[in-house]
Amino acid sequence: MKITNYTNTILTIIAVCLVLIVIELGSFMPVNARNSVLEVDIRQVGGSSVYRNLPVEIVK
């Protein structure tokens, strides 16, 4: 069975992509949660303003 240039090209592209994925996974840097705190402002919930009180419905 003869392997064509097209097949060689596709396999080479796949190999290069796999190498890039391995390099990306190998350069994993851990996340420091202490330095990644975000401030969040909630202005509306379901169209209702939450300026002072958060509307809460209790369903039994």
C-alpha cells in the first residue's frame, strides 16, 4: 500500500498539533487563589433592584 504525500502532510500536521498540546500542558502554572480575588457588584436580580435588600422568596 502506497502512502501519498497528502497522507504524509496530514499526519505531520496532526503530529505538530499534538506536540504543541503537550508543550502547553507541560507549561502549566499553578493559580494562586490569594491574588485572584474579584470584587462583584450585583445591581439587579430578575429586574428588581438590590440596592439595600436582596429579594428572597422561600418556597415550601
